Amino acid sequence: MEAQDLSHHPTIASWNVFETHNTQARHIIGYSSHHKFDVITQELAFFEYNPKTKIGRAVTKTGSVYMLDGKPMRFNAKGNVLLSEFMAQNDCLISFVSKS
């Protein structure tokens, strides 16, 4: 499920940024405190993260703003149901951008 900006600035924790191999589009996967489950954002237009404060911010191309809490986490693309479904639906492979 793709996250939608239902509140002003939803927070995503236990997150990481990934990029699709075919289009180089970047997305975030992580736990949405607003939705109470893992989400994948729409394509990112902007992403920043400060490793000292462990706080970041991402803006999607559609204008949704997300706050990032904590350091990037490791995900197994093949072992994660949400990522597997994303890759199947978009007929793509992914690589993680942020290293934990």
C-alpha cells in the first residue's frame, strides 16, 4: 500500500530509501505511525537525513511531506511481502540507497 498524506506531516520510522532499477525512482519504505503499518511512499522529489540527529524529511512528487525518525533500517527485498508486491506490480528490481 502506498502511503498518503492524511495528516499534516506523518512520521515514518524503521525506514529506508530504495531506488527502482528501471526508472531510478526513489521511494521510502517504513512504519507509518499514522497508519499503524508499513507503507511505501509515492516517488520522492526530495530527501534529506541528518545521521547525527537521526531525523530526516522527504517530499513526494505529489507534495506529501513525511518526517523520518531514527536511522535507516535493513530490509530484505525478497523477504518483505510489501517490497515483493511492489516489485511485482512495477515489474522492477530495487536497490537500497541509505545504508544502515
